[in-house]
Amino acid sequence: MKVLVDTSIWSLALRRHQVNDDDPLLRELKELISEVRVEIIGPIRQEILSGISNDQQFSRLRQYLAAFPDLPLASQVFETAAQFYNTARSKGIQGSNTDFLIFAVASEHRLPIYTSDNDFKHFTTFLPIDLHLSRFND
């Protein structure tokens, strides 16, 4: 099964100066990549690339991410994201538009989300999304 990898995991792997190869989150990402199970969407790509002031680093990262094509986003996905946003707000829970878009894509394509953002756990109680867990966690 494919997995939608969230910005938090990509950032951990790509934007940190000292990467711990023993980190279970990173080991899982490496496995998902080797198994050709990684999915990404344009807004996640944008978040990953945003804030990089060094042109060379930006180009290297953009080239690396080019290996992962974006899932297409139809109008229905944006409508579902808005619906999810409204559902969360009615329960007193806030999130970013990108988060709700990620939830909508995951729901539409029946993909678990791989994230290190603990806030995502709250959304699983009332939105039809699943989280992917690292097989390397103790």
C-alpha cells in the first residue's frame, strides 16, 4: 500500500544538518522509498521547498523530490478538505488548510499518512484517515 508522506517526515530527513540514521522515522522513510510506496502532493512539496534561501540547496532538494511525482488534485479533494475543516471547527479543533488537504487526499485515495506531527492523531478520531506507523518503533 502506498503512503502519503507528510512534510514533517520530509523535513526531518532533508532539512536537518545532523541526521540520525538510527532514527526509526527516517529508517521507515528509507524503507518506504526503497519499496516505491511514497506518495506526495504539490502543497507538501511547496512546504518542503519553502524557506530555503540558498539557491544551490533549493535546486538539489528540488531535483531530489522530482523522483516523487505529485498525486493529481481534483476539485472534489478541495471540497472534501473544506468539509473536513468545517467538521474539525465544529468540534473546536483547528488545523491548517494544507493539513486538511492532506487529510482529504488520504481519504480520497485511501492512503495512510506518515507523519511525526502528533496533532494528526486528534483528527483520526473524527475524520476518515489512518496514520502509518514506523515498523522500527520500539
